[in-house]
Amino acid sequence: MTRDRRYDILFEPVKIGPVTARNRFFQVAHCNGYGWTQPQALAEMRGIKAEGGWSVVTTEEVEIHPSGDCEPYHEGRLWSDDDIPALALMADAVHFHNSLAAIEIMHHGPSTANRASREVPMGPSHRPVTVYDPVQARRMDKRDIRNLRQWHRDAALRAKRAGFDIVYVYAAHELGIPMHFLSRRMNDRSDEYGGSLENRARLLRELIEDTKDAVGGTCGVAVRLAVDELLGPDGITSEGEGRDVIAMMAELPDLWDVNVSSWKNDSATSRFHKEGFQEDYVRFVKGVTSKPVVGVGRYTSPDKMVSLVKGGVLDFIGAARPSIADPFLPKKIEEGRLDDIRECIGCNMCVTSDFTMTNLRCTQNPTMGEEWRRGWHPERIAPKTSEHSVLVVGAGPAGLEAALSAARRGYDVHLSEAGTDLGGRVALEARLPGLSEWIRVRDWRVGQLQRMANVTIYRDSRLTAEDVLGFGSGHVVIATGAMWRRDGVGREHGFAVPGFDRDNVLTPDDILAGRMPTGPVVVFDDDHFYMGGVIAEKCAAAGLATTYVTPALQPSDFTANTLEAVAIAKRLVKLGVTLLTRTSVAAFRGDHVEVVDELSGNVRKIAATFVVTVTARLPNDAVFEKLRGQDGLASLVRVGDCNAPGTIQAAVYAGHRWARELDDASAGPYYPRELPQAPSLKRFWG
């Protein structure tokens, strides 16, 4: 296939100071859980982005000094010359595919507690650090500012030696120290670095000038700036100081990378913001500068991308999450393969990797994070090594991915689904408030499968163990999902909750099947991810008096890792939901629920005629258990929720991994690791 000429503008080269990007696709900085701890994995992941057509590929935040250490989070480091070789691996991997390598050097200032380095944090004013540590940052004096400028200059020179083509000055997400100086909330200085906007912007200007002086002859110098903090008059706004900062330095950098702050706003989930929501905040930028502008908005539509460029909003289509969901998005547009694009669903499972300090993962792209250690490529997979056919029982996220990946290897695949609709839990959960884009998990895989001659799909085909044995496939995959428990057993309760055997106790499965409470309802959330909160939202939106009860510290507690916990709580409060945290359900009496405050031990009664219990799930593994040990099968496995209920991301990964390892006797839980080099003990004891 060939590219649609309508998209030619996306593949025009664009100059960034002394360097030139080959097209308008720009992978902006994003965290990944590797940082300085796994440089080979990081280089392989970024290199694949370049191979996929991103003309600029950027690091994550790269610390320039121990006084801006963000441990335990794994970000990049450029403290000294010792860090150059590790970062050079990434630059080389990006250059191998003819793309530009960009590096986002920065100092965290008062946004970190320096837990590892144990240096005293510093910032524009005497203030507590913004993370929840009992630590304060000290006010920087003039010597500190001079030192910071020197550290930044040194890091820029090291970045150049490592082979980077673009060097950032970072002032975004309430993290970079220039952003703290810009903020009236955080800067109460009365010297030339405080007071007026010109003074508060002085450090940013100096860092740009220092960087251009150091590397500007050979490297492009970019500025990442949050032009709106979404705080109204208390913060920087795109109609006020955000615009003014860019206007006063309009021609100074070689590129402006603009967004909103903080990170939870910039990377909002699809539950709360749709594609392109930042446009109204950054639209002004090209009107005040002649330099190229990159912005983000979780863009996956090439038509939208073209409109942004032709409409004078952006010069580069910036992406973090869409480049994770599909590292080959630009190449697929270039080759006219739009239907092959794996569109980001905006679930932010990628973001959890940063907070949990684990390898990057993605619901849509199961190869993400496995490029180096398992050798997985998002577009290539090894051919089959046997002539056995494959039968996949269950067309949920695990089954669809297992079928697709096995078919891509060349196996003849038969996919059986008990119902008429494919997608399993994804098809059902996408009907819940705010989760409509999650249907992309199903739609992309079904679209791929339907075009494959070696795949047969059977709908409305509930198979028994006898049916499976009679089918005659060598490899059998059971992907029949799981069901929510009705008895209240979960993290909080090891035994059934009294009264949960009543007919008016519902589970998420009941809600997804269309059964709703008809009176006051208590939603008991002991799952702590999105389900309890979204069901409470659905009940409240239906006009029901809704009380949300959870033993956790906040509603949908795990969603702090997807940047949406506060947004969820605000929405529930706005809908009139009563929130009871640190509280457990003790019993349901038919007309009221007894709850226990876990701090005081006090018991109270809440009027309710229905309970929705969101606690734990049980695998639907009856078919698997009947097949276990039977003769006549080359292999039998269960994957996804049928094996161990988890996230949709985990189910997709499980289906993909099974297909990758099919007929591979060497496959197992072990994988290459990047081990530290142990020094001689003589260093310590002579």
C-alpha cells in the first residue's frame, strides 16, 4: 500500500536549529520505569520507536545532579561523565534508524526529597517538598543559582558528547526547577529572581542562553513549558503568564514543546479527557513565535494531525502514550496502513510503570517493556515451528491476543466464543461511563483477525471439554475469563459477609449485564481499581442515592498510579455520592448496611436496599479442569483472567506471551537482566 497524499504534510522535514527532523512525528519525553538502571532495555525500546518512524525520539527526565535525585523512581541520570556511555546507547539506537535523539535534562528542585543521595533539596523559597515527605527545600542563594547553571551547562555538554541532537531546558509538570521559579505560588523572593514575571522567568532565560552557548552550534535547544496549570488566577494560564513567557523569549530556543501542568492534567485518561483536549491552551503559541512548536493530545487520527499542522496549531505531532501503544504509528500512516494502527486507549497503565518502578507496559501493546529482555518486536514475530493447529476458547482480551499472535506466526487458528459478541470483559466494560475508548482493545484485534486467511471465528459456540477434545486441534488455549464474587470475600474479608447471600446483592457482572439497583445502594469497593468507582458513578448518574464504601484511603485507590484518583473522587462528590473511606461493610440486613469505621471501630447503619460488591473474582476454569490430564492434546494452557484474574493489560500480555512461546521448549520465567558490576572488595577493606 502507498501513503494517502492527504498526509504528505506529515512527512515534510522540519528544521530545529542546526538539525533537521525527517518528518513531523515527535516522541516527546516519557517515563518508562527503566531510567538509569536498565540502559540496554531503554535503548532498545527507544530505537524501535525510531524504526517505527518517529523522527525525534526523546529520553525521559534526566537528572543533572545528586541534589535533584528522584529515587526511588527510575529516571535518567547525567550526573557525571560516568553516565555518558549508558545514554549514548540510546542515542546510537535512535541514530541507527535515521532519527534525532533528544534529551530532557533537568533538576527536580523542591519536587523531590533526595531520598537516595540524602542531599538537602533546594528551590526558590523555603517550602516543603511537593512529594509527601517530611522534608523542606531550602531557599537557593545566588551561589546555588550559579551552581545550578553550571550543572545544567555541564550536562548539556555531556549530552552532546553522548551523541544527542536536541537538548532540552525543562519547565513543566510542576517538576523542573525553572517552573518553580516561574510560579507565584512557589516563589516569594524579592531579589532579581522573584516578584515580576520578568524576574521569575530570569532563571529559565539564563538556562536557555547557557545551553545555546554550550551546544547550540551543533544541537537544537528545546524548551518544554507548561503554558497553563489549570489553576485559574492562582497559577500560570495560557491567557496570562504562560503566553507572556513565550512572548518574551519567543525566538530564543530552537523549538517550543508546550503542554499543560501538572502531569495528571497533561496525561489525563480517556475517562476524563478525549483526544486533543490541550489544543485550546496551546493554540496561541505559533502566533507569538516563528520557531517550530510541538504539542501533545493523545493523537491517533492522521486526519486530526493534518488539521493541526495546516491550521497553524503545531509543527510537530508530539506523542508519548500513542507512541507506546504503537511505536510504528508514523510508518503505518506513511505506508497507507491506517487500519493497522494500534490506537492508545488512554488507560494510563503505562504511567503505573513509573510509580511502581517497573518496566513499561501497555494494554494495547504487549511487547512494550520486553524489547530487550525477551527480544519481542511489536511488528515481527517468529514463524511457527510445528504443524499443529490452535483452538482458542474464549474471545476476550487474552483469547483475542492469543489467537492473533499465533495466527501471525502462521498457525491455523480457530477462535470460539460462547456469545455473539467478541471482546469479553472489554466489550462490556467499554459501556461503562468514560470507558468507551477501551473498545479499541477488541476492535483492533478483531479487525486484524478478520483479514487473516488462517483464522476461523466461531460465535455463539459454547464449547464443553468433550467438544474441545473432539475438535482435533493440537494446541488448546482456554481463555474463558472470570466472574466477580458475590459473597464479599476479598482483601478485607476472608469469610463471606453476613447478608451477602440476598437477592439484592449485585456484582459488577450484574451491572454489566444490565441489571441495576432500584433503590438506595451501597457500593463496597475492596478491589481498589476503577470498577468500584465507575459503578458508583453509574448508579449516581441513574438518580440512585449512592454510598461508596472502601477500606482504602481514597476511592479507587490504585488509580493514583494512573493519575486519576483525584478526578474520580471529585466526580463522585459532584454526583452526590457519599464517600466513606477507611471503612468496611460488616453486614447487609436487607434494608440497611452495617459499616465499621476502621479507625474508631464504631459501627453505623446506612439505609440501603441494594449492595454492589466489588471485591474479588473467580476464574471460569471448569473446562480447563475437565481437560487437564486428557490425552490427545499437544498442549493445554489457560491464559488471562481464567488463569488468574487481573487487569486487561495483564490478560493481553498473557495471550501474547503464550503465542510467542508456543512450541518453544526453552521458554520460561527467566530473562536477561542488566546486572550491576560488583567492584573489588579491596576498595572497601584494602
